[in-house]
Amino acid sequence: MNFQRLIEKAIKVGFSAVEVFNNSSEEIMVSLFNGNVDKNEIKNSNVFSVRGIYNGKMAYITFENEEEDVDYIINKLKENASIITTVEEFEIFAGSKEYPAIEEIEDAFDKVTLSEKIKLIKEVEETARGLDSRVVFLPYCRYIEEKKSTRIVNSYGLDVKKTSNYGGVIFQVIAKENQDTQSAFEIKIVLNYKDLNAKQIATKAVEKALSKLNASLVDSKIYPVIIENEAMCDLLNGFSSMFSGEAAIKKLTSLIGKEGQKIMDESISIIDDPLLDKAINRQPFDDEGVACYKKNVVEKGVFKTMLHNLKTAKYFKTTSTGNGFKAGSAGAISVSGVNLYITPGDKSKDEMISNTEEGLLITELAGLHAGLNPISGDFSAQSSGYLIKSGKIVKPINLVVVSGNFLKMMSEIETLGSDLFVSYEGIGSPSIKFKGLPVSGK
């Protein structure tokens, strides 16, 4: 499609500004069941989203046909604009002064044949089966790969493009001992194919499942609690909307107007870094064409800034923080953090455990979608992990409920771990030891 021709024709018929957003992707998915390939899918998508301001109204049209008639697109935009009744002020971004360069990573995915990728996940399964006789079922073993490309062109002269490519393995193990059955997932997403190690993936999944066997309840009381890094990521993700200008407009966060105030322990800093080195999700600009940059959301316990797209920034009379992203390839622009993470401390998880006389190590928080209130900060989650006594893990636990208030617990930090983990979804945290959280058990 000739983007410039479409833009020029739209301007000639009265549009004050026009933007073309193109998102293309190629996805590969291969899954095994009982050692045999049961699914092998390749999906290609090429979506165009055009928006234009006509008589002060913003109109949208989305299509997948690269040869779509330009006159049809323009007429449809005019028609869509005519039925909009909102008095909202719309904006198409002219462009940032400069854009950060993201280092290209030699991914090598294209240099690996499909048969080699299938061999990899077969090796994962075979390794897991041979590690322990208590491994009874491998219900899920999948190789995934995705290559994305996004281009934004508009009538102000903006023309920017970004690409990303990653792959990985998702693997599930079920282990059984006596009457107890436990399940564990291992998800390994990488930027370079050579970083996928079948033995490591299998071993970690099996160890997770075996460590849960013969778990029991603990007494209900307030315990010092270490929340492991991956579980802490899930908790931070659940409360990430607390820092969104979109949530602030809707009065769905308690942080409205609290910039400059202390809201957490001074040991806590939360950073949003779309340019984070080696992260799976790296963004030089957002889906509105605004340059991305590293920013402190919380600095030494002090709330510094909401995250904004163009719309929320205009509402609060500030500037976009480069956090405007589409929910899908052609969805509406919302506010989203990119590599939003809690900065690590200097203690290892083992050191935190050894310094705990009696407490819990929580490795999984389940049901956060239902047991979490991002407005009040309250949460209650069915959890599993381990009981710690005299500085050592003594037994696995499950079916306990850990509850608390996110801002309150983040103000009662005992130790920050050094083991920063950033998920492929772009949420990061180290393991954190809290002074005390209510636990419901037996």
C-alpha cells in the first residue's frame, strides 16, 4: 500500500491530519502430545489501521487487504467521522525530536529448521520422563515463535518502524507420589534460539513439580513472608494499573494527586524502562509514535509520575510518557507499562531464607484476577510455597491464603533480593521479604 498517496488524498478532501498504522506478524506454534506432534501452525497477519481527523472528529478504519481501495478508505473515514458526537479533543502525534536506537540481537531463529525445533521439544519431554519416576504425565509441551513489525506514517512527516523477534518453550509437568498429584509449568522465552536448553527447561519444570509433593497447611497467623521473584511479578502486574493515567481519569487508583508523596518504603524504586537491555519486550516508541524512555515511577518510596498516553496526558495537562499501546494489532490505545520493575537489593534468596527464624517462602499466588482490588490495594490469594524454620526450608505448603494491602506491604519491607526477574510480558521484581503478612491456613 502506498501510505503517502492515501495521506495526500485524505488531506486534499478536508482531513486535518491522517495516520496509517501497520502491524504485521508471523507466528509459529508446534506442540507435542505423548512424544508426537499434534499441532503445527503458522499464522501470518498484516493489519492496517487508518485514523484521521475530519471536522474536529477522529475517525478510524481497520482492514487487512493491502490493496484496499484508497477512495473507499477515505470515504469510510468521512462517514465514520460524521456519526461521532463526543466533544473530546483529538490528536495525531507529529513525532518526537529523536528516537532511541535499540541494539539488534542476532536471533538466529530463521537459521534453525522446523525439524530442529521439534527435536528440541521432544528432547525436553524425553529428559523430563527420565529424571524421576514420579513424573507421570506431560500434558503440555509447546514451541512458540513470533516475529513482529510495526510502522507508523502520518501527515506530519512521521515515518517510524520497529521490529521484534522472540521464541520459546512452554512446558508442563505432572508428578504424583502416593495420592498426591502436583503440576508445574516452566516458560522460557528468549531473544536468541541458542539460549533454549532442553535439559535446563525439563529439569526446572520437574524440580518445581516434585518440590510441591506432600504439601500441607500451616497455622493461621501473621508470618514474615518472602515472595519469590516470579510470584512477586504476578502481584506487581495485578496492581500495575495503579500507576496508569487511564485509571486516574476513571478514578480507579488511589494515587491520584499523590505525585511527590512517599507511598512505599524508601528501599523501593519502581522503574518503567522500555529500552531495558536484553528484555523480551523492548520498545523505541509507543503505538502513537511517541519516543519511549526510562523513567522512575517510584523513587526511593516517593511516587514520581503516572504513566500516560497522549489522551491521558492532555487530560492532566502534562506530556505523554510514551506508554500508549494498542491492546491488539488494531485495538484502541490504552496505557501500559513496558518493563515495569522493582529495582533489586543485594541479598540472595538463600540469605533471606537463612535469616528467617520462622516464616513462609511463597512461590505461587493463584486467583489474583478475582482476589485483587487495584483501587484499594487489597488482595487475597490462594498460595503455595514452603515453610521456613530456623533458617531452612522444612516442608512444602499449599492451600493457604495470603492477604494484605499492596501499598502497606510495600511500606513494610525487611529485605530486597538481588534476583531480579523480568517476565516476557514486561513486569519485573526480585524476591522480597516482608515483615509480616496475614496467612489463613488450618
